[in-house]
Amino acid sequence: MTVSSMKYFEARRMTVRYDRVRAISDVSIGFDAGEVVSLIGANGAGKSTSLRAITGLANLAEGEIWFDGQRIDRLPAARRVAMGIAMVPEGRRVFPLMSIRDNLLMGAYTRRDGAVKRDLDRILDRFPRLRERFRQQAGTLSGGEQEMLVIGRALMSKPRLLLLDEPSLGLAPLVVRDIARLVTEINREEGTSIVLVEQNSRMALRISRYAYVLETGRIGLEGASQSLLDDDKVKQLYLGG
Ligand SMILES: Nc1ncnc2c1ncn2[C@@H]1O[C@H](COP(=O)(O)OP(=O)(O)OP(=O)(O)O)[C@@H](O)[C@H]1O
Ligand SMILES: [Mg+2]
């Protein structure tokens, strides 16, 4: 396949094994620059493993991953970060004893350019609550604010591709709405491509263009998010009827 016919991001038939167990099999995901796609599915379906394979935290047993014309699946994770791939892992792990400022600056540790201060300011414009509490310990933030902080930290690496693992988990409906709005804004205003992993399928389908449904390690269904929202099987299994 020539570079010109290839999408901006293409994961082809990814298989990841933990010991002898297959966590994902033949998972293929592709999208153009500036798109939001979502990955939905039940507990243990392989959503996090798919993201970990893309970042290099899990090794492929089979398959290939291409990003912006380059094959990346054999590159170490740090090289992929330097290429502009950032992940916000599940569980919103902030550094609780460090200030909000220092948590955000940790996200820029790989950068060598002089624009870190300016970008910090831009990110704080997006998160007024973080600006208000800039010098306070991150552990004092609410769950929703901590999620904003880990997303802000990922943005500090200036990603071209942002992978979000269950950003809405355990948050109140109003806060989930804030997170959804934020994801849409980042995509529109920064042009960042986004892969959104969610168990809140309805939220994910509303804000993505295309979606993949993982079922026990395989893609059981995929399509335009709007058509999945209207699909009877998806409604019954993933949207609560
Ligand atoms: N470190 C590991 N060692 C062994 N098996 C693992 C490991 N991590 C995940 N698995 C297994 O791989 C499969 C996929 O797990 P994964 O965490 O990717 O699912 P998930 O869709 O993210 O689930 P959840 O919604 O609970 O976060 C599961 O069967 C899980 O038990
Ligand atoms: Mg997971």
C-alpha cells in the first residue's frame, strides 16, 4: 500500500497477548486527521489494551500501526510521545501531593521548545477551575477537576493524537457533559485527532464521527456513530434499550 492511499492513522489487525491469553485479536482502527472516533464495549472487552498498543505500553503479537505515514508499532513509547501521541489512562492518576501547576508541567517534560509557558496559559484559559487553584495540591480537586487536570497534562505535550480512556467514569451527569464539551472543543479548536474510550456509549457516540464496538477482544460492529445510535442491537446492548 502506498503512503498516499493510507489514512492518517491505521491500526491493522492488532493482536495483543498477556501471557497466553489474547486480550485483543485482529483489531483494526483507521481515521483521518482531525477526527474523533470512539471505542466502546463492556468490561474487559479490550478497550484499554487497544490504547496501550497504540502508545507502546503493550506489544503487538501481530499487526501493524501506522501514524502519519510512518510505521510506529516497533518504536518505543517515548518516541511515540515525541511524535505527538498522548494518552490519558483510565483512573485519572494525578500526582496528589504536587501542585496543579507542577502536574501540568509534568506533561511537557519531553518538550524542548520555548513555548511551554504560553501553552500552559492557553490550557488554563480552557480550565478556569485549574487556574483558580493553580498552587494547590492536586489531591484536593474533585473527581471531575482531576479528570480536567489529567487531560490538561496530556495537552501540555501538544499532542496531534489524543487517546482518552474512560474520562467520564464515575462522574456525575453534569460533569460528564462538561467532559464531552471539552473533548469536542479540543478537537475543533486544536485540530487534535481523538480516540475516545468510553463505557458511557451514548456520550461517546454523540461526540464522535465513527465508532468501533469491542466484544471480547474483537471488533463486533463498527460504523458512523449516528447510525450506531439508531441501531437496535446497539440500543439494546449498549444504550440501555
Ligand atoms: N496486565 C494484564 N495481564 C493479564 N491480562 C490482562 C492484563 N490487562 C488486561 N488483561 C485482560 O485483557 C482483556 C482486556 O482487558 P482491557 O483492560 O483491555 O479491557 P477494557 O475494555 O479496557 O475493560 P474495562 O472497561 O474494565 O477497563 C481482559 O480479559 C483482561 O482481563
Ligand atoms: Mg479499560
